[in-house]
Amino acid sequence: MYKTFIRPIFFGFDPEKIHHFTFSAIRFFHKIGFGSFFRNVYKVENPKLERELFGLKFPNPVGLAAGFDKDAKLYKELSNFGFGFIEIGTVTPKPQPGNEKPRLFRLREDSAIINRMGFNNGGVEEAVERLKKNALNEKHVLIGGNIGKNKITPNEEAVNDYIICFDALFNYVDYFVVNVSSPNTPNLRELQEKKPLTDLLQTLQNRNNSRKKRKPILLKIAPDLTNEQLLDIIEIVETTKIDGIIATNTTISRNGISSENKKEMGGLSGKPLKIRTTEVIRFLSEKSNKAFPIIGVGGIHSADDALEKLDAGASLLQLYTGFIYEGPDLIKQINKAILERK
């Protein structure tokens, strides 16, 4: 139904406007009692789908990647489509509008999206207010907090932005993701270099370890890193003792893209990332001897794509562009395919 009727209508409108419309529509249908309907249609519940990683129990291994629910506005409703966990953000200390519009583009021929959103969000305190109810709920949605720096913050002061977000979100998220890999904030990816990245992660880890009960910290990396840089990432994880890696963010590469708007600036996501993200996952898993969990994201548009990521070494998965192109039935298909393997 989604691909036949809903998607053709949605794809007839501006991507960012339809994103906000979709949020309003999902919220409306939940207000009039459709939450249980969505759960019955899309949710797959089975103990064999549960995953225990870094001290957390995930009801299933398929999550929603950061960027979709930036401001934690719809995490509860989105979980009813069958996601095992929701990652909010990227949030920054201060609210910021992001880059100028238009900044979101569909590449239909390639089943891809280019975005140059630029960490548009209402600021970390706004997200905290929305997450407070979830934190108090015994059956709360498992939430990841993806944190970044404000555009105006110079890189030499970036650690302070990450600390502010870390401290503000600490009691309201289940795990953290340090985002230094978005191509849409000027010079942000320079923080992926070995020394600044080690310093940043170690600072957060020290702060984490001083708490009565620490929270898992993961690092989200770009697919454009070389093998040498990936080896550095493995070493950094070992040095700082962070809990895992999310592989990968969007790419600045346009190799093999046929769509007319491929020259738009920004990060590309969707099917074209399928091969590269699997390569990165497999490289990190093999070279580290499976020393840390990996969340695989990028190019997952089918159950087979998901199984490929798991076979390469991913412990969990996340969807974004695949969710937009394939609809919520994709989550159900993946979870059923995992169960069929058991």
C-alpha cells in the first residue's frame, strides 16, 4: 500500500515539506487511536529478536537512524512501526536553523537522498523536555542521543558543545552517539582525525565514568574514510574504551549516481551506500577481531540488504532512506527474515 499509493503522492511534493506533513499525519492518527493498529500491523515481537549489547536490551535489532526525529518529537509514535530503538538528533547545545533551503533532494533513479540540512534543531534543552516522560515510563522507548556541535562553534572549542549535550541528555537517553562525520557542518569532519577525535572521546568517557552508572558511547563515522583511517578508528576505540561504532553516515561521493540532481552539495544516503557501508562494517569487524559492536546503517532497502550487514559483522541495524523509500513494512520484513534464519 505504501509504495503503491502513499509514496507516489508524497514524492510529488517538496521533500522537507512532506517530512513535516508526515509527522503531523502520524501524530494525528495516533491521537485518534491508530497506535495499536500500527503495532498490530508492523511490530514483530519474539524473544529471538532481542539483542543485549553494552548493558542494554534491544527488543529487536532494527532501529531508526538519527536525522529523522531530530528534536525527539515523535519517538513514541515511530516506535509503533516496529523499530527496536529510536535515535534522536543530531542535537546541538543551542537551537539553530540549519542551512538555507532547499536542502533536501530526492534522487529517485538511484533510490537515494542528498541532504545538507546542517544540524537544524531546537537545541538540546528542547529535546530534553520531550524525553522526560519517556525516561519515567517503565516501558519506555529505547532512545539513542546523537550529539554534535553548533555551526558557529570553532573546532578547537567543539568539545565544550559535546559536553553540554552529554550532560543535558544523560538522564534521558539510553546511549550516546558522537557525530563528527556529517558533511554538512563546515570543518566538522576534521574532528575525525586521530588526535582531536581521541581527545574528544576521552573527555566524554572520563565524564561518563565519573557518573554512578555510565551510559554507552558510540562513534558515528563517515563511509569516506580510508582503510588507514579505519585502522585509526579501531585504535581509538581501544584507547578510549568507547562502546561501539555506527557505520556509516552519509557520503560525499557521487560514484555511479545517475540522477540529474547528483551535483547538489551535501551528504548522500540510500541504495548507493549499500556496498561501501558493508565494506566498512566487515573491515572494522575483521580487523578488530570483533572487539566492539557495530550498528550498520546505509543502503538497507530490503531484508537481504539487512542480512548482508549482519553477516558482515553488524550487531544492530538502522534505517533512514530505506524507511522513506520502502515504507514501514521494511522493518517487519527484516525482523521476519532474521527469525526465519534461526
